[in-house]
Amino acid sequence: RLMLRDLQKGLDKQEFLLYYQPIVAMQTGRTVKAEALIRWDQPVRGRVNPGDFIPLAEESGLIVPLGEWIFKEAAQQVTAWRKSFSPDFVLSVNVSPVQLLSTELDCSAWLKNIKALEIPPSALIMEITERMLLESDKASDEKITELQAAGVQLALDDFGTGYSSLSYLKRFSIDYIKIDRSFVCNLHRDSEDVALCQAIIVMAHQLDIQVVAEGVETQEQHNILLEAGCDFGQGYWYCKPVTAAELTQRLQKEC
Ligand code: G
Ligand code: G
Ligand code: MN
Ligand code: NA
């Protein structure tokens, strides 16, 4: 079993790395953003996926230093890609509710780090889930607002799977909705899912929110979403999550 001390050791010994999954502009097919997805190369267990250690990191509070590392690493990487390929490239980073609820999270340190890299905070998107909005308190709301006021963008992840009402769309000014892949995977054979995706896209656009469809695995799904006016796509149809070096190659080819 994975123990807390393995996690702590992993952090000390830099056993974590970020993979990146392209997010493409639906109309052009170009890779304009990417989502950072953490991996852990544990010396004994080998590659461990986030589903198997993020919960432990959250319970133990280690998600705070781990999240800080993720954010720093992503900020450095997006700086490099913006310099070499496209000045508008953006990285999307998952942020755990536990991180934002922690009193140890220091937003001004995050912002200082961004400033030192000389990129605008809008080069980064924070992905939060509806779970965040359920568990949030005044302090965590203020942290989100502080980061947003500085320019960091906000995406609502796994959209449609949570329990909260649409009121969070009013509470924060959300920049992107990510349609959960459970609404995308049957698009080619389920007209209700088509209607749901269309409705989400129309609603989002009326609220000045852009839409990312997750889990796009076939051309047919892509075509339906494009037709519905979806802005961005993410999924195996375009590209699986890859290493930084592999994404660099992809960006080079698209240049
Ligand atoms: O990468 P994978 O393909 O296994 O991701 C599974 C889930 O793990 C994602 O849906 C996401 O919620 C979570 N996850 C991945 N990377 C990160 C990360 O950097 N931070 C946090 N908090 N969660 C992550
Ligand atoms: O943060 P979030 O929960 O949305 O994380 C995205 C997860 O979805 C990652 O675990 C990633 O590996 C996975 N994923 C990305 N593209 C696809 C896809 O096309 N199909 C499926 N089934 N999973 C995907
Ligand atoms: Mn995500
Ligand atoms: Na998601």
C-alpha cells in the first residue's frame, strides 16, 4: 500500500512529473492550450496515476506543497512554450478544493512566481470542479477571486456531473466550461447527449463562457461538437496526454 511517507519522499526526491494533453481549437485543429496532468514514478510501484495518490495527498495536506510544485512547473513550462512557439499558449492546471481551503496556500506567492517569469497570469487556467464550489468557504472564495483579479483564468471541470446549481456561474466569472466526457462518449448514438451538449454550449456562449469538450475519441463526436459551436476539444481523437518533450515536437510541427 502507498503510504504517506512514500508520498513525502516522492516530493523530496522529485519523483513527480507533468504530462500534457493538447486542447485544440475545434475550427482549426491547432493546439492552442494543454492540460497539465500529474504522474508519479514511484521507485517500487512504477508509474502511479493521480487517482491513486491525489486522495492521499488531499487527506494528508501534502496536496498543498505538491500543488505548489505543479503550479510552478506548469508556469515554467508555459513560459518556455510561449517563447518558442506561440505567445498565446495557455496551460490549464487542476486545483484541488483541499488546496484552496488550506490556510497554507499563499496566492501572492503564486502570483509573484508568475511575475518573475514575465508571463501574464492569463497564461494559466485554474481548473476547479463543482465539488470545490460546494465545499468552498469565504477564504477560498477570496483566493479564487484574488487569482482571477490578477488575470488567472478559471475553468469549471467535469461540468454537468456535480450536485450544485447553476448559481456558481454567477458567483465567479468562469472563463471556460469543460463538458464532462460522460456527455461526449455517446454523442454519435444518443440524441439526448447531443441536445445536452448543444444546450450547454448555447448557455455558455450567452454567458460569455467558452466551452471545452472533454474525452473526444472519434471524428464523429468532433464533427457533432464543431457543428454545435463548441470552441475547444480535448481527447484521444486529437492526442493522449504526452510528455513535455512530445508536446514540444507537436507544437514544432504545427508551426
Ligand atoms: O491524468 P488522468 O489521466 O489519470 O487524471 C485523472 C484525474 O486526476 C483528473 O481527472 C484530475 O482530476 C486528477 N489530476 C490530474 N492531474 C492533477 C493535478 O495536477 N492536480 C490535481 N489536484 N488533480 C489532478
Ligand atoms: O481533470 P480531468 O478529470 O478532466 O482529467 C482528464 C482525464 O481524462 C485524464 O485522466 C485523461 O487521461 C483522461 N482523458 C483524456 N482524454 C480522454 C479520452 O479521450 N477518453 C477517455 N476515456 N479519457 C480521456
Ligand atoms: Mn481537468
Ligand atoms: Na474533467
